[in-house]
Amino acid sequence: MEETANKNSENEAATALGAASGGNELSLHPTEAEGSVNAPLFSSLYPSAAARLSACCHGGAKMAVLAYSLGKREINQYFSIKNAKILSLVAVILLTVSHSVSKYYGGGDTCEWLLSSGRFLGDSVWQPYGCMMHKYRSIEAKSCLGHKRVAFIGDSRIRQLFYSYIKIINSDVREEGNKHENIPFEDQSSSVNVDFLWYAEVNNSLKERLVAWTEDTTTKPDVIILGAATWSIKLHSGSSETLNQYRSNLSAIAHILEKLAEESNVYWVLQDPVYEEILSDNRKMITNQQIDLYNDAAISTLNSSKRNAKARVKILSASREAALETISESVDGLHLPESTRSVGAMVLMNSVCNKILKPIDGSCCSPLPPPNILQKLSAFVFLVSIVIFAALNVLGYKKHHKSKLVSDVESGEEKKPTSAGLAGGLRSPLLAVCKMGLIMAYFYLCDRADIFMKEQKFYTHSTFFIPLIYIFVLGIFYSENSKEAKLLNREQTDEWKGWMQLVILIYHISGASAFIPVYMHVRVLVAAYLFQTGYGHFSFFWLKGDFGLYRVCQVLFRLNFLVVVLCLVMDRPYQFYYFVPLVTFWFAVIYGTLAMWPQILQKKANGSGFWHMAVLVKLLGLLFFICFFAYSQGLFESVFSVWPISTLFELQGSIHEWWFRWKLDRFAVINGMLFAFIYLVLQKFQVLSEGKGEPLFSTRISNCLLFISVVSFLTYSIWASSCKNKTECNELHPYISVVQILAFILIRNIPGYARSIYSSFFAWFGKISLELFICQYHIWLAADTKGILVLIPGNPMLNIIVSTFIFVCVAHEISQITNELAQVAIPKESGALLKRLLGTAGFLLVILLLSMHGQGRY
């Protein structure tokens, strides 16, 4: 989206134009030649390093700089983006095949994983193996279990599980009632009935109860949870005869349970371990060895008939796995701490309700949504493109081999015939579309198919701050001399976008939004992106005056291409990818403000101060417009609720999310525009010193501004760190976020040496910042950002490394595809462009109409 003209000195200020859209550069460093490095070659390849080397006074310092630069050269020589993409493609193929084979040959499904295994992440947060467990609230539990009957059958341990379960439905419930009697519970508002039935042993009494349910279907529960063993061990001192009788009694009820399981959910709860050291004397015979024997008997006896896969009794062992880690916290050695009991209750709730309510962050036991008509059409278009591309290649290949070489009359040399115009013109865009189709297939497999696993996020300070330190060390390692030393030069704005995007990525994958100080600082980063949007677009229009339709379409295409494709492939509304609608809206506002009469450009304003005042009047009018909408929520919602605008800005049938996002950073763009105006005026009148190594102002003014900036920056950070409530702090955020943004710009640009260097590492990521932000939704995170994609199960660190590597390569490739297709999709000729726009409008109208007939879950 940035124009090549931005490279000249006059419009260097416009280089932040791609604040949200990324740039067009495709490599981190130039390709290096193989061989040894001599001094002239080193100086030519690394002028910045050579300059630093020559400036050193001591031999040791020179060797250190040389080793530093050579280290970077060796890294870049063997690691190119092309090789990285090939490696990532191989990794995707191998991982897809591996996971598919594992699923097919008995790898289990998410329901089995939910019930059988997992691990504690900390603070009583349980992570099932390979899937995400939703934390049910009371209203959700009532909705799922409305007009249903649930029965817990067993001893005091099952009674504990019963109380934890009904506390999800009603948190005010207290553990009262007779210990060895039945306990009923009813929620009248939702007609949910949950009963605890005291059956401490597996015996004839329990059998009679189960048989009665098979005969009288009106009283049969919809969900049955049962388990018992410790009383049998206790009453009979753990004798082998009692174990054999237990196995025999289980065999007698196994077929009854299977019959009940044909229409009800039946769960057998395996016995949790005990903490033998603190057991009372009358329970000393309940050892973990005995419990293991009884659990083995239950597993081998239940479901032994294998007559019907749907009529299987589900074995709940996840609560036992959790108890192995927490039983030492037990008060009496037998009964579990409340945190562990709540794990079992939430596992049961997920097992029953996920298939009914289908929560986004509950991938365990959640059925896959069938593809809708738009997804099928998208797949068809990509498949047709691949077939056409293959056909053109085959035809071109045959033609190439059948054609004879043509003699050039003047030179006497033989030359290859040129390819057919149609095939040659179609090949490049078709190849880009085919690549996009394969990438979208990967997106679909990651977040819509049941191929790869997902896990939930869990925030700790180390999961956020350690990666943060790591990337900033890398950023410093890849420091280079800037080509120019102007304020917010192209390399610096790319660097700014890059490190902000990396921080936001770490923020998302670590779940750091739970920590309010981090949340408030990341809110500033989002505002800074919008600030750059206002700064960059204002600078371009002010300096270039290009308000043509071609320019507008180029910007809109690069901003929205990926999101539109994802909306179709992933069945999500446009507003779901909120940042793109936000930046698109503000670009339209900036364009409308500056394009409306009178169009004021720098060339016109140079002749009279009147035009500078006119620009300020325009900005003041924009400010009134923003304030008017910000304080008139009803008007705002009525405007954006009109079809077809509502289709673009509504989420789950409501405009509230768009209102929240828009209002939160409503002044960021106009702040960027105003800053750009002031800077360009000062630059034109040569108030600033922007030479390399020179402070931006005089020494006294520079030192004063630096002091104020540092104090302002720290003051905002202290305020953000003291926030206790997101709602209250968000109310102040639109007014004060600009303080830290301006403080950062001045700290980064006032010292001449700071403007003269930049991080090529961060700048590389800054050029694909938009793609990184959008792609993270489905191929780095999972479940629409609610969880984490698991490509390498059982090894979180290796999984993050592999998934991040693939994610970055995909984002870079999409950036290339978008830039390539933009050249084809947006012709410069006005007539052809208008035809394309009419076709695009018709296409989008059809999409909107089709989407109205089948909205996906989001």
C-alpha cells in the first residue's frame, strides 16, 4: 500500500501509510554470496557494520563487532524465507498425515480425551488432553439441562461430585442434608432436577434401582453418574473375596447400564486415590493399591459385551488424574479438595452440554459444523482454479516441446518462442489463487476440521514476559543503520509496527488480557496502529494529492482481501476480524475529510497561511463528527444497523461490539492526522534538524522534551499498572492513550543516534503486520482465538516453535499473494476499473444475500 514515491525526501513522512496493511518488501536481508569474507566484500555487504568497525579504537572491540556482524551473516546465508516456506510446507504435510493416521488408528476422539486425561495448568485450571474445556456459567448450565433429570448414584465421594455439579447451576447451594440419604435438587426456573441417591456399594439394591429405570422410562434420568468401591474395601478389610464379588456384581449390572446408555448418558466414575498418611484408623485398609484393583475390575467389566458402540458406559477417569496431583490437600485423606471436585463436575458438564450448546471455547465433545453453501462455493472456485492452472501448464509444456526454435534475422541466434498471451497472462494470477486455495485448506483443517488438537490459554507472568524479553533481544541483535534519519522514516515505522505486532501476538497466545496492566498497555498499541493510519494517509494525501479511484481501490483491496476470503472459508462475519473493519472505516473517513471541497494540498498551502487554518478547520469538523457519534449511541447504532451496512458491522446480530471497538480508540486517527500536519509544516519551514546524528531540536529544547516524554511515558505506565477495573480505565483510555504514543515518538526520534538506527528484525515483521494479525485467528491460535493450536501434542514448547514457524511463513506468503493479485484485480484504466467495481459490488451483494440464509456460529 505504500507507494515507491515515499522513498524520496519530500514525502518520507508518508512512509507510515501501511500502518495496518503491511508492506511489500519480501526478504529480511539480501541474499549473500557463498565463500569467505574479505574486508572490501564485508564493507560492501554490511556498510553499517563496516562503519561501526572502522569507528572502533581497540582491536578487541573491532573483533567483537566483526564477530557480531559475521554471526548475522551466517544466519542469513543459510536461512532464507524461500527455504523457510518449503520447510513449513513439508512440516504441514507431515503433521497432517501424522494426525490423520493417529485419528484413524485409534487415537481416540475429544470426548474420550475429555473424560480420560489432562493436566493442571495452575490455579485449579484443568487442561484436558488435546481439546478445550468450556467453563460453564449458571445460565448456560440451565439452558443445557432444562427439563432434564440428572442422577448421581454412589457414596460420599459421589455426593461431593453431586454438590460441585449443582453449584455450577446455582452457586448459592450449600452442602447440607443427611450424609447417608438421598438428596434432591430442583431448579424451578429451568425445570432441572438433579438427585443424589445413596448406594455405597455395588449390590442388588443398586441393581433393582437400575432395572426400575429400564422398565419405567418416565422416571429414567437423562444423565446417570455412578461409582462406588471404598465402602466395600472398608467393610470387608480389602479381602480378595470381596473384590471378586465386586467384579461379579458389576457384571450383573453392566448390561443394564448399557441398555440405559442407549438413550441416556451413563458415566462410571473411577475411584480417586487416597492420602494414606492421614486416613483415620477405620479407613486404613483403603489403600491406593486396593483402589487400583477395584478400578481395574470396573474397566475390564464394563463395556465388555461390545454389542453397540453407542450404548457404551463412559468411564470418567479425568477426575482421578486431577486427584493424583491434589490429594495431599485432602482434609481427611479420603475426600477430595473442592478444586479437584470442581474439575470432575466441569468435565461432566462439558461432556453433556458441549454437543448441545456448542461453545466456541469448548472443543471437547463438540460436533463439527457442516460446511455451508458459501464454504462449498469457495472450495469449488479454488478447485476449478487449480484444475485450470494445471491444464494451462500441461498445454504450455506440450506446446513448448513441439515448437521449433525461431532464428533471429539480425543476430543469427535462435530464440525460444514466446508463450501464448492468454496462458501467460493467466498463469501468474492463477498460481496466486491456487496458493491461496491451499493455504485456506490449511486454515480449514486447523480450525474447522477435527484433525489438529486445541488447548486453552492460561496466563502466567512468565508466559508473557519471557517471550517478550526474548524477541526484544533478537530485535537488538538485528540492528542496522537507517537509510535516512528523518522522523518516523520508513524503516522506523516498519520497526514500530513489527515490535507492536509481536507484543500483541504474545499477548494473545498467553492470555494476558486477564492481567489488567498488560491489557491497558496493549490497548495503547492498538491505538498506535490507528495513529499510524491517520499519520500515514494524511501525509500521503497532503503531499501527493492523489485522490483517484485507483488509489482508493488499491488500499481497500490490500486491507480487505484476506478477511473477505476468510469470511467465506471460515464462515465468520466481517466484524469478527474487527481490526480490518476499523481501519477500513477510518481510511474512508480520512479520505472523505481530505477529498471534500476544498482539497488542500501542501503545494497550495505553501502560498498562504489561510490554507493551513482551513486544514485545521477540517480536522476540527472531524473532531465534532467523532464526538457527536461518541455521545449519541442511539444514533450510532441506528446508522450502522441499516442493511446492508449492518451485515458488515454486526456480530451475533448486535452492533455492540463495533460500538465498543470504535469508541475505544475514536481519537487515535485524528491525533495521527494532526501530528502529521504539524510535523510536515515544521519540516517545510525547516524548524527540525533531521540529519544523521543530529538532535531533532536544539540541545536545550531536545533535553527538555526528552525529560517531559520520559516522565509522561512512565506516568501513563504507572496509571495503567494501577488499574483495577477494565471498564473504568477504558473510559479514560481514548483521551490519554495519545500521551504515551507521543512520548514514545519523541523518545525514539529526538536523539539523532536513535533515528539513525533501526531493527531489521522488527521491520521485517512490520511489513506483514496485517497478515500476522489476521492469520493468528485460526492457524496459531485456535477456536477463533479462544485457544491454542496444538500441532505437537505433549510438548508445549516445541509446539509453539513449530506452529509459530508455519504461521509466520503463511502470513508472509499471503502478503505476497495479496500484493500480486492487487496488481491484477485493480487496473489503472478508469473504464476497466469501473467494470471491476460493478462486478465486485454484484459479487458482494450475492454473498450478503447467501449469508442471510445460513449464518454460522460465532
